[in-house]
Amino acid sequence: MVYNFYHITDVHYFSKRNFKCDWRNFSQPNTQICILKSEEAFRKALEIIREDKDTNTVIITGDLTDHGEAYSHEEVRDILQEFTENGGNPFVYTDNHDYPYFPIHGFGENGEEIPMEHMPEDEVKKLYHPFGRGKAFDNFDDGTTYIAEILPGLYHIAMGYDTEDKDSLHYPYFSDELMAWVKGHVEKAKEKGATVICSTHRPVVAPSPAYEIVGKGHTFTDGEKSIKQLADMGVRLFFSGHSHIQCMKEIVSEHGNKIYSVQTSSIAGFPPKMRKITVDTDKGT
């Protein structure tokens, strides 16, 4: 079987309703997270996918908004709904930037910072339920993880995680209970002749040696062990974002099983990036 789908991550959508001043004259504070054009970049990406004759399916791996502003969440939901009504097939989940873990602000008439309203975490998850867990055939009880058949015979497991530091959400890891749940579904998929891909938001393994230093606490605790466990289960593709780095790493377990860790840069980065993936299960490519 040949499967085509897209991967988008780190939308960092920032509503223009967060500006009381003229946003076009606003001084850009960070060129990597292009918040001023996040709406245009996201809409253009979905337009490209919608018009692709090969596929209209996309997995979106978290940080849908810049810092969980209510206006931003509402607009992302509306854009995803419009995409779906026009034939798009999105599978999304949320992560740290989508929840009220950060102080957030908009900008007043003179460009000064002004407080903005957060959307509570439980409301965020309800908002995106139709585009993720609501399309799943099974959900893990962490409120994030689900497995869905994104294309006939292609299963996607969106994996949530725990963190050792609950305040900063640093040092993520997969629990033993979650890994057992994943293994069970991979084994059932094999019996049906289906293919399983997995994803999470944060990089399970560092995209570069430098990131192991500057991104300490952002990559997974014992991540190489976890991804090799997935390889031994039979998973061959694992997608993530968060780092805003474009990277693909081949990892081989001690048993000789191969998995590709595929990290995609931010759709709100400069320049914006997304991936189109073609999986050929017969050729193993």
C-alpha cells in the first residue's frame, strides 16, 4: 500500500484580535515565531493540502496557538472546521503552548503589553475533540493519547506524555502504562495487516548534539530507549515538533529494528515548513 499525508507542527497562531494597535506596524520581537503572519501561513498550508490530488490528510502535532489565548484557539478551531467542511482530513492534538502555563499578553494602542484571556485546559481539549480524539477508535485515559485510522489501513497513534517537572513541563517521558497500550494496538494492527505510525509533540531524541545542551529538559528522559522500544514493536515512523528544527534520524534498536525519528520545523517559522510523506509498505520506503 502507498499512503500520502502531511505533517504540520508548531502553528503558534496569534490572533490579530490580540492587537489594539495596528498589527502591521508592530515591531516583530522574534523572527522564528512569526506571529504576525501565523494566520496567513496556517491558511496557506491547509490550502495546499486541500488542493493536493494525492491526499487531504494531515497530522498536526501541537502548539496550535502561541500561548493559549482564547481568541487564537477559537480562530484555529474555525479554520480547522472550514478545512474539514471543504474535504480536509485533520488529526490534531494540543501541547504546552496551548494551555495556560505561561503569562500571556496582547498589545495596546501604543504597543504596550496588555493582559489577555487564557482558555482553560479542559475547554481547549473539548474544542479540538472533533479533530482528534473524536475521530479515534480508542483513547488512552491521559486525555491526550488516541489512535485513529487516518487512511484505510494506516493507523496514527498521537502519544501524550508525563513530565518529571510538572511546573515547567520539562523532562518528558512515556509511562509504562502508555507503552503497554501502544504495544497492544500495534500487535492488533499487525493482525489486520495495518501499518502504525506514531507521534508526539516534543522530540523524543535530540535533533542535534547542540540541542541536547540548549534544549536540556525538552527532549525525552531516556528517549532513545523509548524510541527503540517502539522500533521493536514494529513502528517505523515517529513524528514530532517543538524544536523548530527540520531533522530526520535513523535509529536502530539492539535487535536490528529500524525507526525514523522525523522532526518538522514550525509552520510559523521563518521560512515556514511542513512535510509531505509518502509511505510505501510494499517497498518498505
